[in-house]
Amino acid sequence: MEEYNTQKLTYDSKVAEKAAADAANAKSEADYKVQLAVYETAKKNYEAAMAQYSKDKAKYDAEKEAYDAKVVEKVRTEIENKAAQEQYEKDLATYNAAYEKYQTDLAAYKTAKAAYDAKVAEKAAADAANAKAKAKYDAEMVTYEAALSEYKTNKALYDAALAEYNTKKAAYDAKVAEKTQAEITDKAAQEQYEKDLAAYNTAYEKYQTDLAAYKTAKAAYDAKVVEKAAADAANAEAKAKYDAEMAVYNTAKAQYDKDLQEYQAKKAQYDKDKAAYDQLVVIKAEEDAAKAKYEVELAKYNVDLEQYGKDFATYQTKLAEYQTALAQYKDAKVAYDKYMNDNGFQDLKDVETVQDLTFQREGGAIHTINGISAYLTRDAQARLNTSNVHQYDSNKLEASDIVATSPWANNETEFIQIKEGDKFVVTYDNLNQSSMRENTDMHPIKRVIYRYEILTLPSNDGKGIAAVSSDPTVTLTVGASTDQNKPVKVAVDVEFYDGNGNKFDLTQYNAIVALNSLNHWTGASYVDSGDKPRALTVEAKDKNGNTVRGTWNPYADGSSMSIENNAVVVKNGTADFGTADVTISAENPIKIVAQKATWNGSEFTVSEETIIDATSVNASGAGNGHSIGTDEFTFDGKDDVIGSYTIDSTSGRIIFTPKKKFENVEHQESVNVGNNKYIPIPNSSVSYDSATKEVTSFKDNQYIEHGSIFNGESSTTLEGWDNPSSPYLYYGGAGLKMADGHLVFTANGANAAGQPTVYWFAINSNVGIPKNPGEAPKEPTAPEEPKAPTPPTITLEVLPAVPTEPTPPTAPTAPTEPNYTVVTVDAEGPKAPTEPKAPTPPTPTVVEVPAEPSKPEEPKASTPPTEPNYTVVTVDGEAPKAPTEPKAPTPPTPVLVEVPAEPRKITAPVEPKAPTPPTPVVVEVPGEPTKPTPPTEPKAPTPPTMVTVNVPNKPVSPKELVAPKVKWHKNYLVERVTRPVPTPPPTPQKPKTPGTPTGPSVTPTSSVVAKQETERTNSAVLPETGDSNQKLASVTGLGFLSMAITGLWSARKRKH
């Protein structure tokens, strides 16, 4: 037993010694491998630089040889150029003397030429002026000659007229004298005649008196004679005519008396019928006017009623929206008031005052990815990108969709394939908008590094898809097919660097980032877009009081039920009654015809119809044959109501509202903040579990229907919270003061049934602080219902025939008995008086005196034009001649030899020095280990030979029957060692001409060399991680750390 203990002690000592040696050797081997890797890198760089050097050296030698040849050629041409220059200078002196004489002659020529040109110009101007004056004079002369000819003609006419005038004037004067003498003679004769005439006139007046008395008496006598004869004849004729007419009259009078009796009877009946008809006409006119007025009022009422129906439906919608908006306003106001007045949120208020981090938008960033070798091709991403969620359906990837080299530019979003356990680093450079404040100084952030680790993915193969954003403030989107009940979980470490490559120590700054858009929904919203309701049937009465039916199909236009921006699309209209004349009013309301459909073995048919008073009914889906009624339709225990009809019975308006349904697939996003400080926001749906350090919303914060104060997404009428410009952004987020930059993002549950699980998170400094919501929303005003006009009472639709008035008989006219004329005539007629003889009047001498002739007017002669004074300019007959300019000698053209700058010699790169191999720990054990051979150029160094320690078999205790087996474990000695770094070769100098590339500069490093990216075209597209189709509502599914500017947020997250 003592021997065994001794052997056991020796054995244990050797085992411990061997373990220590193995650990030291393993560490030496590891350090050596690192050094060897660095050496290999430097060696490759050296060989590349040496190859480039050889290539540049050969080029330099060729250029140097060409340079030397050009120098010799240049010396020879300079000698030739000098001789040509001397001859040129002699010729130039001769030319200069001739040129000086030429300049003198040229000056004299120019003076004479200028004077000559001036005279020529002066003469040309004078000639032009003279020609113009001559033309004007000639024109005036033509006009004058015409006027002179006309004057001569007029003068001849005047002379003839003057002669005629003188003749007539002499005859006129003679006649005037003759007339004067005749007037004297006639005056004496006239005086005698007037005396005789006076006597005659007295006698004649008496005669006229007597004659008038005679004529009167004679006329009276003759008239009486004629009158008596006529009266006798007329009396006899009138007596005969009267007797005949009296006989006819007596017969007609008897007939008239009979007709008059009949007429009077008919007239009495007509007057009675006409009075009754006139009364009906008045009634008909009044009723027609009332009916026309009613129809106008009814038409207006129908228009107003239809508008009222629309306005009332709008009002009800706006009222519901108002009530929701009011509740949201109150929540936002409480949140803002707490933020402003509650000291419990002092950390949040400090964000606006002590925030050191500015990290919001970096659209010009470029990035590199290390640790990833699986990239999606552009075609693959385009094929998967049927929606913002489906583009992360990792099960649809094929082998050909993945390539080892990125097809994406370093300034655009890159799509990569990831798997559980992956660790990769994304480095962003070229940052221009970000900074970290220290005291009052702003230090630019020039680099951001995200170190990612994919912890879990829900796909069966543990693989997924990630979109590495081109903008570090948009960060990363991760998704995978939802095959298992596992979350998408990603860890990230955030590092900020200044322009000198120094990392910012986050514990020394108030670097506050946003935890925004932490979504949680218990099921995505949708409508049964693949189904449509039965058309609604309603009843009312037509104008004749008959019950008629009408129908309205909300999707007769070919559309389908849909949901847009989290709100169902409502349809409205009126029933079609066909040809029936129906006016809907309070007195004639529409009523719903409930219809129950049953299966007859081959199809659903309506088996029961019921008129109901309800104004709202449910519409079932295909499971109940599209029945309509007040039942809550179900099929196989599931909801089968696809929407509801609502009517306004007095206006006839009908509204169909699709039923918004929700899946039972829950999706919840959270962030584990670790050692970073959580900053709560008042009234936020997000809270912090101090035990687990998880930040999340424990209740549904996506849908008002599920108890959320706000919807996540905005609709056309309600603003959602999941938008950086929304005043309600605070509702889905919190703040976070960074301490170590380590965060873990988790998304539990698919975005919707059958869809991938997708999580978008963005790291930036835009914290959703509560904002003043302003004024409270105003309650909408209910529209005033129009009052229906009262229909008039119609008693007379059609007037009877107008009564015919009888024609009265015409009474005969009795003949008038003639009045007989009695005329008395004297026996003897009157005698006529004797007429006196009148004196003969004197005959006056008549002298015809012609009218005094008019003296003709003498014509005036026109004035001839004055001939112009012409300007005379004398010009020499010959212009001065210019002197002949001497021809300058042609200077010699020197031969130019382009001699390039002498190329600088190429400096060969310095070969890197191989690392010194480590000296392994040597343990005195049987058999000394061989020292490792150091690497020699060009072969890589030989790895050290591991120390071999021969351990004897463990001695067997006397009581033990079987020797135990020993399982060896290789342990590692953990200690820090100084790693040798190869000396970088000096940079070769760049020659002036031709250019030679600079040799490589090897920077010592112990990390993996970063992948170099080529220049790429920026096509930054903000990721959207939601989907929208006719079944599922658009739901924001990607929790993200909020970014700061509206451009990023215009790409809103939408769920399936």
C-alpha cells in the first residue's frame, strides 16, 4: 500500500505537470497562430507589393531609356535651332528698317485716304440731297403746270361770260327805264277807271240783291214741283211694299214666338249647367295649383331628405369618431399635463435639457458587414417582396437565391440570410448629422458599430432574413417563417466613435435613445373580403297605396368588402323599386324584409321572409346561405356575420358596414434593456418589469376595439400613435438612458395567421415626448331633418265636358208703315231782275324786266414752285494709293523635343519579418520535447512540437481489481501575453512622371481584416414590416427604436 501511495503521488504530480504544460502549450500555440495569421497577411501584402514593384520597375526602366534618348535628341536640335535663329535675326533687322519706312508712308496714306473718303462721303450726301430736292421740285412743277392749264381754261370761260354779262346788263337798264314810263301812263288811266267802277259797283250790288231774291224764290218753286211729283210716286211704291212685307212678317212672327219658348227652356238649363261647370273649373285650377306646388315641395323634400340621410350617416360616423377622438384627446391632455407638472417624470423632461446624443438621420452613410457570407440576390428579394411582411418568408428561399458575395451597394439596404447563433458586425461610416455633447462642445459621431447576435428564430431550419438598413438610425429588420412557437430574438451592442476612432464611453454621457413602436396586438383585423352579403330587400307603398318591394346590392359595382388604414370601407345607397312610383317619408317609411335561407340539398334558397320593424340587421356569410336578420349568425360554432345593414326608414338611406374581425394570433414586441436606465412616459401603454428588465406593452395597444386608447395606424379620420409625427407617439414607447449599449429585441408571435414573424427596430434619439394636444375636438352638429310637405286633397282629376249654350232664335223685324209726303206748289213762278253793265277796266302796259345778271368771278392764277439751290461738292478724280507693306521674314520653327520628367527610382518593399516562434514550456519528463522550428521565408513557420509527457498507468490499489480509465480534457491556460507584430514595410515613393502606385502600408492588427466594399448606388428604401390585403388589416408589426425625421416615418409599418 505504501508503494502504491508513492506511485500514486508521482502519478498525480505528473498528471498535474502535464496539464499545466498542455495549457501553456495550447496558449503558446494559439498565440503563435494569431502571430502567424498576422505574418501571413503581411507576407501576402509584401508579395503583392513586390509584384507591383517589379512591374513598376520594368516600366520605370523603359521610361528612363526613352528619357535619355530624348535628352540627346534635345541637345542636337538646340544647336540647329541656334543657327536658324541667328539667320532669322539678320533678316529681321532688314525687315524692321523697311517696316519703319512703311509705317511712315502708311500714316501719310491714311491721312490722305481719310480726307478723300470724307469728300466722297460729303459728295454722296450732297448728291442725294440734290436729287431729293430736284425730285420734289419736279413734282411741284408738274402740279403747277396742271394748275396753270386749268387757270387758262377758266380765264377763257370768264372772258366769254363777262362779255355776255355786259350785253345783258345794257338790255336790263333799257327795260328798267321803259317800265318807269309805262307806270306813269297806267296810273292816270287807273284813276279814271276807279271812278267808273265805283258807280258800277253800286248798281251791281242792287242787282245782286234782287237776283238772289229771285233765285231763292225760283229754286223753292222748282223744288216744290219736283218734290211733289217724287212724293206722289214714292208714296204709292211704299204703300205696296209695306203691304207685302207685313204679310211675310206675320208668318215669321208666329214661328218666332214658338222658337222663343223652346230657347228659354234650354237657356235656363244651360245657365244651371254652366254655373256648376264654372265652379268645377275653379276647384280644378285650385287643386292643380296645389298639386304642382306639392310636387315642387316634394321634389325639394326628397332632395333634402336624401342629403339629410347622407348628412345623418356622416354625423353618426363623425359623432362616433368625435367620442373616440375626445377620449384620445383627454388621454393626450392628461399625459401632457403629467409630463409638464408631475415630478415623477423628471427624467423624461431632462431629455430636452440634458440629452447629449444627437442621432436621428444619416441618409449618406455607408456600411460594411463582417461575419456574414450568405446574401440574397436582387432577383430573390424582388420575388419575395409581394408585401412588407411576406418578403421575410424564409421558407420560400431556394439554394440559388443565396450568394457568398453581396450584390448590394454599401449605401443601400442589404438583404442577408441569417441563422440562429449568427454573430455579425455592421459598421457605419461617413456620418455627418450625428454628435455627442460634452459640456457645451458637440463632438461629431463619425462611426457607429452594431454587433448583432441572432438568439432565436421561429423557422424549422432556424434560418431567417434580415434587412440591414443603409441608415444606422433605421437599423435592422429581422423576420422568419413562423413554423414554431418561438420568438424572433436579436441581441445588439451599440458603439459610437468620434472622428479619431475613439469610442464614446456611454457611462460618461446622457445618451438617451427612444424605445418607440413597441406593438402588441392579440389578433390582426380583417374583413371577409372573399364573401359578399345578399342584397337587402325592403317594402314601402307606391303612390296608389300598393305595397311594393325594392332591393339594394352594396357590391353591384363589382367591388368587395375591404379594410383600409384600419377602418372598414362603408357602402351606402337607396333601394331600387323598379317602375313603381314610391316616395319615402315619415308617412311612408321603408321596412326591412328579413330573409332566412336553408339548404335544399343542392343549394341555399330563401325559405322564410318576415317584415320587421328593426332598422338594423345582420348579414350572414355563405355558412348560413347569406341570410339577413337580427340573429347573430354562426356556423360550426364560429361567427358567420360578415356585416350589417342599417336603414333610415324615413329617408330611405341604406348603409352596409362590413364587420371588422380579429384573428387570434397574438404578436408582442419587447426590449430587454439590461443595465441601461428605463425612462417612463406618462400614459404610455408601455411599462417596465424590473425583475426581467423587459420593456413592453402587456395589453393590446393596436386596436381601440381591444381596449387601446388609440389605434396603432392612422385612418382617414383618426390619427394613430405609431407615427413619429403623431401627437400620440408617446403611447407606444419609452426612453432609455444608455449605459453599456447592450439591448435584446424580441417579437413573439407571427404578424398574422400564416405569415412570418417580423420585427423592425430602429436605434435613434427621437424620444416620443407627450405633446400639447391643443384644443379639444369639437362635437359635430346633428343635421336638421326636413319636414315632408302635406299632400293636397284631390277631388277632381278630370273636368266634365263644357256645357253647350243654346242659340237664341232671331225675332223677325216688323215692317215700318211708310210716312206719306204731302207737297203744295204755287200756281205761278217768280220773275228775274235786269243785270247792270259793268265799265271796261283800263289795260296797263306791261314791261318785262329781266333779272339783273350776275357778274362772273375772275379766276386766280397759281404760283409756280421755286427751283432748289443745289449743293456742289468737288472730289479729286483719283483716290490716294496705299504704300506696299514689306513682308516680314518667317521666324525659324525650332524643333521641340518633349523630354519628360526623369522618373524616380522605384523603392522595393521591405519584406516582413517572420514572427519569433514561441518557446514552449519544457517539463522534465521522460523524453524532452523538441523545440519548434521558426518559420523561414518563403515557407510558413513550422508549428511548435507539442510537449509530450509520458504518464505511467495509474497504480492499482491492492483493493482494486480493475484499473480505472482516465478521460483526458485539454485545458487552456488563461493569461495575457504580448503578441509580436511584424514590422510594416516602408511605403514606396511615388515618381512624378509616369505615376507609379504606392506600395502597401500594412497596419498591425490582431482582428480580422474588414471586408472592403466597392462604391455602390444609394437606393435607401425604408423597410416596412406590415402587409395590407383584403383579408387582413394593415397592422404595424415591427417594433422599432424611433427615428427622428418625417421622411423615415412616411414608410409606415403595416401589418397583414
